[in-house]
Amino acid sequence: MRVDQPVAIQLADYTAPAFSVSRVELEFDLEPEFTLVTATQYLKRCDGGNDDLVLHGEELGLNSIRVNGRELREDQFTLTDELLTLSDLPDEFTLTIQNTINPAANTRLEGLYRSSTMYCTQCEAEGFRRITYFMDRPDVMTTYKVTIRADKETNPVLLSNGNNIENGELEGGRHYAVWEDPHAKPSYLFALVAGDLAKVEDTFTTKSGQDVTLRIFVEHGNETRCDYAMDSLKRSMRWDETRFDLEYDLNIFNIVAVSDFNMGAMENKSLNIFNDKYILADEKTGTDTDFDLIEGIVAHEYFHNWTGNRVTCRDWFQLSLKEGLTVFRDQEFSGDQRSHAVKRIEDVRMLRARQFPEDAGPLSHPVRPESYIEINNFYTATVYEKGAEVIRMMHTLLGEENFQKGMKLYFERHDGQAVTCDDFVAAMQDASGFDLTHFKLWYSQSGTPNVDVKSADYDQETQRYSLTLRQETKPTAGQASKQSLHIPLRVGLLGEAGEDQKCYLDGVEASEHLLHLKEEEQTFVFGNVVTKPVLSLNRGFTAPIHLKTGQSQAEMAFLMGNDHDSFNRWEAGQQYAAELLTKMVAEYQTGKDFSIDNDFVAAMGHIARNEDLEPAFKACALKLPSEEFVSEQMDLIDVDAIHAAREALRVAVATAHRAVFEEIYDHSTVHGVFEPTAEQAGLRDLRNTALAYMAAADANEAPALLKAHYEAADNMTDAVAGMRLITDYPGEMKKAVFDHFHDIWKDNAIVMDKWLGAQAISSHPDVLSDVKTLMDHPVFNFNNPNRLRALVGSFCIGNMVRFHAADGSGYNFLADIIIRLDKMNPQVSARLAGPLGQWKRFDEGRQIKMKSALQRVADVDGLSRDVFEVVSKSLV
């Protein structure tokens, strides 16, 4: 077991840096195993005191240190594995440090490393300290001038942040490039790329008339797969000008796609570095989901130019300042580009699948955490997705006009600064005049609030409707005591014909109202309610809560067919199904046969036959809640019962409406050339949803049906749909499909991730054996995060029933992976460890096995901070 337990960093201990850095000049002499880095920093003492200068540095070979040109002796500084400390310094001085690094050996993929044959960097959160010694913290902002020298034949492309101001030839077949970024930035936004790369180029003219050169750099042969990413970038730039009045601020914007990357992408100023799966796609290799993700992630990283780069976070506790806000912005962009209703459903699905369990588990933390051991562990759904929900609630409370006033004031006050979440809220409050003091608890209080309809009474005589709501947030890790939050809730009251009744609340007449739930229990009285209403609460998922309305199945069915709010129409079906599945789980546990609710089955048929519904929304409405969502409704998770109940309900719907699904399948075919448009994507999703029900209706006919669908597919979306569905039907037809897909795409790693993932999610009992076998397959690479996520992640996170096998084999498999991977890439290893932390939610037998697997990881000598933090918290 690790003896030197790492110390947690506390938000309360924040102190401003003792020194400022006016500029940095970096020189890189690139060699795969021996890169020489010379860093010259121009420093000034901030407070007039006599503090030591403490610089961060990890796995660096220190050559020399010079202060104002004078080289220091070894007894004039203190060097440890992670810190370089200099004492007795003047108030203003120049510091030059020369060190070496080994990019080829950097399997952590943090700092400067090799991906295939190229050099690239990842410095967020604390990767810059693996390049040179520096005050590697986000509140140290400075300008950078970067000189890169490398072999010209193998590295003809040399890139860094800002503008390329000089290029030249050197002896020995080498060359150089000089880049200068005029905008002060923290070290986490530094970037460097060098290699033999192809370039795709376009231009964009800002609304003020500035011409911007846009370039995407990729490995040779991938140029034709960049068109959609480039188009997404241009649309993002125009949208940010139109919606937020924000223009790009340099004359060049570069993107580089790399195949080895821990994250999705990185917003380095003017030089975004992307995981190649979020750049490369065309009509042959990309699914609709791929195009959707490319669009959203390209937008997200571009939007960071202002919300993250021009204004950044003071410390890492404020991470949601940039990430939550930018996720909100990319969600709004995608909604404008496609369908706001469908986008909202997708975002809430993700929130419930990833963030709600996090909020309820041992790794629960507020949007603005109070402490951390390893900051990489706080790139979480809470910081990102729940952080975006907090911004969305502010937008709901203030309205679009006041929200935009707040954004404008935020940039006027803080452009070029490193600030806090409090600074952002203050700008919103001051610009709008809306008191957000109570609302700010959302930043500091963890946990998902429970809101219950305690009573809903209608008085026909007075035409009044009284709604009493009660809120509670249960204790979470590190926070036993909770306060009542300010929860905004959009509400409509539906009449007998499904219309929104115009009614009064607090003297205001409207067909929809915004409730401000601030107290533990609160009553709202609506006037002039002509008929007894059906309540439609938390429309558009105004607040990220668990909501219990106590509505009858008849009321939920009514909302499924009539609610004018598309999200709540979908939500009614999800809640209705979840309630049924919960009852069916109880039947399974007592040995009873499943009782199928015919009213629900009929309601699903009405949706299937409704030709007025948008295809993309209809596809969402026809899908049953996931097993993970159903599990969140239960105190103790029974994976076998949930899986069996969901399958039984799916078969019942499929059998009852087989003819309707066949009709949908036949009439939803997209004719003509494939295009990644919202309209075509919606039709394909609807058709493949119908296909899934057709397969469920007859297990004997399913393999032939799915194989035929796969063979007829003229696009990757349909081909992958057939492949993922047939994975549950072992036999010759399944083998033929997977063999065919492999033979066509075996040389395309991104596409083969779909092949790996489809096999890992099979519900077949022997799937773990298949996963282990695939780890020896030539297409799998243990060192590549994408391959790990595709195979291991899909099994451990996306295959609930088989990962949680009662014999504990899934837990032991994951523990083995975590231990092995931690020595190479602690960041990815820690992220894979999450599922084991939910052990308290399962039966006693699984609890024992999950905890044993966690303890086995904890007992490993030399465990990284990343994994230690996750495992130690999970064991409590």
C-alpha cells in the first residue's frame, strides 16, 4: 500500500503568486528521445517581500539555471522530483533554465510527447511542468515567443500559438520557425506541434472585415475527411458573432488532429489540438453521431477562445468557470444548428447517465470543488455538464437579454484576467439587477436535489390550483448538511384538450410560468384555471433535479400524447416506463411473471403512428429508458432483474406494434446522397429504432433481418446499427457481419473502434472472454486511449449486466486493467476506475467483490495520485 499519501490541495488555501512573469521565450531543439528546452522568463516580485520562487517540474533533466546571466551552483537552489526552489532573488530579474525531456518515452500523453511520428503537447491541466520549470498555475499569465528547431525532412511543419513571425534553414538538414502570441495566457494553453502533416486550408471573414486563415493539419491521406470539421468551425465562428457578439482576434486559427490523446480536444490559443476521432469523418466512415460530436466539439473548443482563453480561471477549483459556460454555449449552438428539443433530450440523457451517479457516489463534489489531490480527476460531468446546467438556470432566471448584458459586462471587466466563478456571477447580477446570492449555492453544494409534489389541489368553484413542492438534497461525500437551493421550474397546466391554460400566478397571466422554489416547502397558487389541469413541471428540464410528481399512469400517458413542451412529452414516457420497469423488477425478484402494462404499450403505439412528430424526436420518444437510468431509480441495484424487465417490455412493445415498425422502417429510408444533416440523421435514427423493435419482435428471424440491413447499408450509420444489434445474436450471421466489417476497415483505427465497441456491449454471457481475446487483436493498442475506451470502456461502462456479473469477473478484469495502465497513463486509468466506486449500490455479494477489486488496486506500491484519489475515496 502507498505510504506517502498525497496531500489534498484546498481552495481555502489559495494565495496569489509571489512573482509575475512579463514574458517567456522558449526554444525547442526537437529530438525524439533527447529534446533540449531553453526557457527564459522575465520575472518581477509582486508584493515586495522576500518569498522564494517555487517552480514546478516533473521528469525533467536539469542542465543549467541562470539568473541575470549568472549560472547558479547546485548549492544555490533546491531540487526535488516536483519542485525547483530559488532563494535570495532580486525584485526583478531574468531567469534562464535549460533542461532536457524524452518525448518518445512520455506515455502519460501530458507535456510534450510523440503521437505516431509527430510531436505534440497537452498542457491542461498541469502538463507544462513536464516541459520546463515554471509556475505552472492558471493565474500566471504571460506572452510567449517560441522558437522550434527540428529535422526538416521528418518535421516540415512547425507550429505553436499565435503568429508565425519567422522561418529559416539551419545546418544539418534542420530548420526553424518562430511563433509569437500577443495575448497573455496561462501555461496550460501553451501548445507545440511538429511533424510531417498534410494541410487543409480555408478562410473566414469576421463581421468587422478581418480575414482569418483556417487550417486543419492531419496525417497524410486524411485530408478529404476534414470537410465537416472545417464547415463546423466556420459556422461556430459566425454563430459566436451573431449570438454573443464575439469575434476571433488573430489572423490565423490552426487545428491539429492527433491519434494519441487523453481528452477529446484542447483549446490552446489559436492552435487547437484534437483527438483525431473528433475531426476525421466523411460520408463513408462517419456516423451521424460522429458528425454531431465533431460539430459540437469543434464549436466547444473554438468558443473557448473567449470563455476560457481571453478570460481564464484563477485556479483549478474554478474550472467550471470556463467549462460549464462553454458547454452551455456549445449546447446552444448545436440546438440552433439542429433541433433544440432533441438536443435537450440528448444532453439530459448524458447528465443522468454520467453526472447523477457521480453526484450520488463516493466521488461526489460541487461544481466548484473545495479540494483535490489530482486535478485531472476533476474534469468531470459535474464540472462540465452540471456546470452547464447552472449556467442554463442563470439564463432562465435572467432571460436572454439580461444574460447577454451580463456576458458583455463580464468581458469588459475581466478580459485578459484569471478570475473566479464569483466574478462571473457578480457580472450577471450587476448587469441584470437580479439577486443571485441564494442561487450561488449551486456552485458550492454537491448532490442532486429531490423535488416532490407534496400536494396538487384544484378547486373548481374558485378555479384555483394549489401546488405544494418540497425540496431536499441528501447528504453527499464530505457534505452531510444541505441548504435549500434556489430552483427555477418552468410549469404549464394542460387542459382537457391538451392546451396550455392561461392562468394567473402572482398577478401575472400567462400560459406558462416560472416558479422560484427557494424554501424547503413552498406553495404556489394559480388563479383562473378553467378546468382541472394536468401538471407539466420542470419543462425543458429547467433544473437538474430528481422530480417526483406522483402522477397517475393515465396522466403520464396524456402528457406523452399532448404536452406542448417537447422535452416533457419525452420525459413523461421515460418516467412512465421507468415506473413500470421498477414494478417489473420487483416481480422478477419475487419469482412472478412480468405483468405488462397494456396502456403503456398502447401509448407507444400512438407515438409510432403519429406522423406529425419530427422523426428525430419520434426516435427519442420510442426508445425505452436505459438500464442505467432505471438503476438510478432504485436504492439497491439488481442488474439481472433490470435487464430482464427491460427486455420483456421491449419485446412487448415490439410484438404489439410490429406492423407499424415495419412501416416506419420502409418509409424512413433516406434516398439520394448521404448528408450529415439533422433531417437525414433524424430519419436514419427513426428507421434504426424501428429496426431494433423489429428484431426484438422475433428472435429467430432477427439475425437474418439484421444481416440484411447491414449488407444493404450505404452509410456508416446504418452499417453500425446493424452490427451493434446483431452482436446479441451469436452465430454464423453475426460472425459474417463482423468479419466483413473488419476486412473492409481494418486499416482505419477510428472506424475499428466501432467494431471493438460493438462486441464489448453484447449481452451474451461470454462477452468478457471475447473482450479479453480482442485485447490481443492487431487493431487493439493498449497504449492508445481511444482503443481502451472503445473496448474496455464500452464493456465496463456500457455493458451493465455483464460487467456486473455475479461472479465478480468484470470487477477483477477492470482492476487488472487499472493496475497495468496506471504505470503508463494514470489519467486514463483513473477515469476507468469510476464504475467500481458504486459498490454500495449493489447487493452484498457484488459489494464484497467490487470492494475487493478496489482494495487490490489500493494495495499496489507506487500508485499514481490520479488513481490513489479515486480508489481511496471510493473505499470510504
